[in-house]
Amino acid sequence: MVEKGADINYFKRGYIQSPLAESLIQERMDIAEYLLRKGADYKKPIIISVTNNEKEVSVLYLLRASIIDLKSPQYQKKKEIVDFLKAKGLDYDKEPITNATIKYVKTLYPENWQDYIKYY
């Protein structure tokens, strides 16, 4: 659709907001990376609903919230996105890791969660 002229930054407030936001929420790093390279607006805040309250977050926030197997192709794409955004002035390493993310990582990797956090 993008190749046929679809608006890569189409935005609709609500369940699905933009192609980039949705790809990051679904942890489809391959799609997110494609959209970014095609010109998706990575500076636009993303609205997420948390227990019926809306919260504005950034692309970096969603990347930090993405808990992906470090050996997977999606993780490699995530690293490419991080590098792409860093070249544009957004530093993933400066984005705080939320307590909820740490708690989730601990449930997935109880024996080595600290190692996972270092590399993710």
C-alpha cells in the first residue's frame, strides 16, 4: 500500500492510531523499520490507553516496552531501528526502563533478568 501512495502517517485517535504506532505496539519491528525508512513520523506522540486513561508516549517508550527474544530476527530489526533513530537524534539508551517492563522481564527471565536488561 505504501508503494501505491498510502499515507504512511495516517492517524486516527483510538484503537489504531498510525501504522508506525501499531507496528511497535504489536512488536513487528520489521514493519516499523520499513515504515521509518519510508518516512514515518517518529516524532509524533503516540497515545496509548492504560486502564481507560490515555497517555502520550514516544517511539522510544514503545521500543523500551518491547520484550523480544535477543536471538530473534525481530530483535535484530529493533537494533536497526535504535540505530536509525540515534542517527536522527533520539537516544534509546537514555529512555528510562519502566518498573512494569522490569517486572515483566523478571517473570520471563527469573534467573538472568539483569543480563537481559543489559542487552535489550
